[in-house]
Amino acid sequence: MDDMQVNRSFDLMRRRFMNRSSTALIGVATAFSLAACSSSDQGTGKQQGRLSAAGASFPAAIYQRWFQDLAPQGIQVNYQSIGSGAGVRQFTAGTVDFGASDKPMQAEAIAKVSRGVVQVPMTAGAIAVAYHNPGCELKLTREQLAGIFIGTIRDYSALGCKAKAIKVVHRSDGSGTTYNFTKHLSAISPEWGNAVGANKSVQWPTGVGAKGNEGVAAQLTQIDGGIGYVELAYVKGDLKAAAIQNGSGDKVVPTNATANRALGSIDLGPDLIGSNANPMHGYPIVTFTWVLAYANGNGSNIAALKSTFDYMLSEESQAKAPELGYISLPPEVIVQAKAAANTIKE
């Protein structure tokens, strides 16, 4: 090979090396540019995150609305309405970023969660005794309410309406709504308390089961003479809500005002998990509902979790409660709830 050929070969190798180097430099520059764009997006103040949650069907309608409204801020929350019992199980197993329950976790259940538990009241509502019987206006005494679900009262004629068979629909899944409803029945009826009691799942003396508030409401709509219990937000269309006798003897229908009056009598206590199964004033079957958060071990989700909880407890979000059939949290409860939510750690 002569000197000219050597020079040509050397020049070709040099050009190939320079092309490869330029490509590498372009790749580095592109990566740097993308990183800069990501940093710029973060600089807008928009929080990015994806969270999974599951639990109570009672607050599902308002939670879904809140999470839909939160999405444009960059946080996506996938909430599965599977009932309080299933939600607590998933939360305990650590398969979700947070849970939700209408029955707060007690010490024995909390002890099973190694990361610790913070329970935050997020909204509240009334549990309505919903029925499908056009032309009938139910105003139930304590004895009548318990009798319907025990199965000793089987016809609407015993309740002051035209004769028609009563067909009870209850929850088939573990449910905080069931817990709060049966807790009320236990408070007003020794017979119910002794025979059935209060729990997320009970042995029902009568009726057919359906899953979730959604399922009970759908079943009631299809059954002439059906009666069951659902969160007030699910009383729509052909369904009506019965007036229920409170602790003072007044028969009260569930509304935002009557439920708010009853909720005002509840002392949540230092752990924010208090309740009152039979208030003296207002509509007597009311409950707060709680988000279950991990006290520790939230890792990279911590910012998205705190932003989500802050949004749920914001004045904007709470103001949407009445139009969706829920009760806005009292201001003093919001202060306590925000303080609790802010204790969760990375």
C-alpha cells in the first residue's frame, strides 16, 4: 500500500469517527434537552402522580367527582368502589396507595398494618331508608324500622300505605354502610341488637342481597315494593327516602340540613373516629367516612398523596358535597382532618 492509499484510508477512518462522535453528542444533547423540559414542567407547580385507591362505595360518587376534577392538575387517582370491607383488606395488604372505609379501623386491625395508619374524615352523609312504592309516604317509628328489617313487618299496609308486599334489599358485601345502618338498628331495637347486632356483614333475617350502594339502588328500582338502605346520593328516580324517628321522637327525612344537624352532635375525639348511632336531633342515621392513609413508607408518592388529600379537604371540593347528596364537613373538622393528613411521612 503506497503513501497515498494510507492517507486515504486514514482520512476515511477519521470521517467515520467524527460522524459517530457527532451522533453521540446529539444523543447526549437530546437527553439533556428532555431532562430540561421535564424540569421545566415541574417548575410550573403542577404536581405529577398516579395513585390507586379502593374501598367504600358510600362516598364513591363524590370521590370520583373530586378525582376527575383533580386530574387536570396532573394527579390521576384510580378509585375502585369495592366496599369498606374489601377496601380495608387491600389497604392492610398494601396493594393500594390509600384505602377508604365508612367504619374506622380499630386497634386490632391497625396493628396488622406495619406502616401505621392515619384515618382522615373526608366527607359525610346520611344513610337513607330508600323504597320503591309510588303513592306511599313512609314515616317510620323505631319499632317499624326495626320490624321491616327483622322481617316481622311484611306489608306496607302495616305502615299506613296501600297493601303491598315489602321486599327487603340489603348489602351482600362487607360494607361500612351496613355497619352504620345496623349500628343504628342496634341502638333503637334491643331485639335487633340481641339477634343480629352491628357489623360490616351480618346474618340478615330477611331480604335479598346486592353489591355496593349502586347495586342496592339498582335492585330497588327494579322491585315494586322494594325497601333497603343506601347513601342518600343514591336515592334517585322512582326511589324515595322514608322519614325516620330520631332520638327526640321526631320523624325526619334526610336532607343536607337535617343530616348536618345530626352530624354536629358527633364528637370525633382525638383520633377523629367518633360516631353517634342515634342522635337526638336531625336525621338520625348519619356517618362520616374516612380515608385510610399509611403513616410511613409512602416513598415517592408522598407529594401526590398530600396534594390529593389537601384538594379533597379544600373549600372548593367540600362545597360540591350538597349537590352530590353528601354533607360538607364542618370547618372545625376540616382543620383537624388537614392536620391529620399532614402527618403522613415519606
